[in-house]
Amino acid sequence: MNAVKKILGLLIILFIGLPILFAVIWTVGITRAAVSPEFVSDLPQEIIEEVPSIVDEVFKEAQREELMSDENTRAWFHAASEVDVSPRELMKSMGLLDWLENELSGTFDEIGDVLRGKRRTGPIVIDLRPLKQAFVSEAFQDYMIQVIDKLPPCDEEGMERWFMMVEKDYDLFEFPPCRPDIQVSDQVIQSHLREFTQDISNEVEFFSNTRFVPLSISRIVKLLSYGLFLLPLLILLLGAVIAATSPAGFFRWSGLSVLAGGLSSLMLALFVKQLAFAGIGFSPYSFSESWSVELHELVIEKTAWIQMAVVNHLFSPVIAVAGVVSIIGFVIFLLSFIARSEPKTHKQKPAEKPAEKPAEKQVKPETKQEQKPAAEEKSAGSKKEPPTQPEGSEIPEKPKKLPEEPEKENK
């Protein structure tokens, strides 16, 4: 019977309790990361500060022939480098740098204050209209015209490609690396920028339908996510109760179950995090400067720290939650050495025996020889002892005889 109970408890723990505990650990960890002010507010502000430097580095590296295999892309970046306007200066003249450092960064500050509970929850809007206006501004269009002027003149094949682009049959970074007529280039640039800005929304709104709450949103979401642990906890306790035959066995089964769920989640989170770091760092540009890469690979290499920061913010809470669960499971397992190793037995009180009645003396029948002396003693006693009068009773007196009157002499 004990073997069947242990098998049943083990099946409940392995196929129901542990998978649910594993999923809850990852859910709670990712939820903590998603509502963390450090991830939602602080990290975007760090990225905004580094955007101008990243753009400068990409422009500089894209001109190297040993790194950029695409001749068309390399020719465009080379022409842009000959313009006396740096990417940072261009962003400033467009108004893009001011929007990034002030308006957009300030909006993320407000989002962080709401998540930390420093500000009352309410609609927060990121206005993207300045971004759209920056790309259709005269400063950007003039810059593009100057870049096109630095390109070599187009041949017949190049002009055909430009006319195809007028018909909107083009893709990003597929502009022919030659200088067409000013009317053609101006028409292509304006139509391309107009289509590009139409795909951008005017604004993005956060916390639009959120009511006022006394605590921070981040704290409330975290507390609610911790409640998910109740389900796997109850299932694991049920399996431990079925499988265990003593208090020590109960702590051992439940502790090892929680420890197994925590350690498996912890090892997987660490493995996936390191695998993501390896995937980000695995780029031809990272290993040898002689390997040629495309523009998107160059951009990925220059923004690798951003990707690593995002991965770190996402997986660190999962690792922390899995570590806490593992510690709790280990502590419960240690309690098994303190608890009793034998099941508690209830001592039964001995049944009270009914009081024995005193045995009645059996009167043996008297024989005839014994009856005669007894009869004689009884008769002798009756002669010697007069009958006693009971107390409180009076002996009736005999009536006295009246003296007889003398007969009258004279009759």
C-alpha cells in the first residue's frame, strides 16, 4: 500500500506540480521585468543618450571597403561623408536631437514615476509628430540633395533605375549610387519620405484606461504575480502528503520537489541568457576585420550593448525568482532532518474491565444430623430468653380485679 501511494505522489509531482511551478517561475520573472521601471524607463533613456554616437560610428565604419561588401551602400555612405555636416549636426538641425533628449526622455521619466508610485496613474502620451516633421523638414531634404550631388553622374542603366523609383518600385538602401536630374531626385526623395512618415503613428498612449491605485503599478503587478505560486504549491503539497509516511518524509518530498523546480528554472535561465549573449556576439565583424558584412550586421554589432542590456533585464528577474524558490526548497528539505522519521501512532487506552460482582455465598443444604443440633439449640434458646420487646412499645398491663363487695347480710 505504501509503494502505491509513493508512486501516485511521484506522478502528481513530476507531471503536474513541477511543470506548473516551472511555468509560474518564468511568468513571474518576465512579468517583473516587463513592469520594472529600470527596463521601461531607465534603459530607453540610456539608449537615447547613445543614439548620436551610434550613428556616427555606423557612418564611419560603413565607408570601409573591407567591411562593407555592397558597393551601392558603401558609395552612398562615402558621399555622405563628403558633406560638411556630421550625423549629430544633422539630427540637431532637424530638431530630432532636441526631441530625443527632452520630450521623449521626459516622457519615459513620467512612465518611470508612475511605475514607481511617485505619480498618480493617468494617460501619458508620446508625441511622434516632431519625429515625422524632422524627416520632412527642409534641413533633411537639403542634406539629401547635397549627398546626391556628391555621387557620380548616372549612365543609362542608372537613369532607368531612378525612373523605376519614381514609380515607387524601390526599397531602402537600394537607391542607385549615381546623380540623376534634380527634378527626378527631388521627386523620389519627397515621395519616399512622405510614404515613410505615413507609416508612423501620431502618438502612442500609455495608461489610458488605468484607474487610480494607492500603490505603484509595478508593485501591484508583482504582488498579483506572486499569487500564481499557490497553484503549484498546493499540487506539490498534495503529492508530498500522498507519498510521505511520516512528518520527515513529508518535508523531504515537498522540499526536494520545490528545489528541483527552482534549480531547473535557474539552470535554464542561465543557459538561455548566455546563449543569447553568444548569439549577439557571434558576428563576422566581431571576429575579424577582414570579413565583409552588410549594413544590418554592422548596425547589430554597434548596438550589441543595447541588445545585451535588454537580455540582461529580461532574464535577471527570472534567475532571481528561481534562486529564491531553490533556497526555500532547500530549507524545507533541511527540516526533514528535524522532524520525526516515524509516523505518529495514537496509543489506545486499555479497555476498562467491568467491575466484578462479589460472588454470592452458596448455602449448602444442611444434612439431617446438622439440622437436629440446630433445632435443639433453637428450642433451648427460646426457653431461656424471653422474647424481647421492641423499643418504643409499651407492655399492656393486665386488668386489676375489683374487690368483691361483701354480701349484704340482709338479703
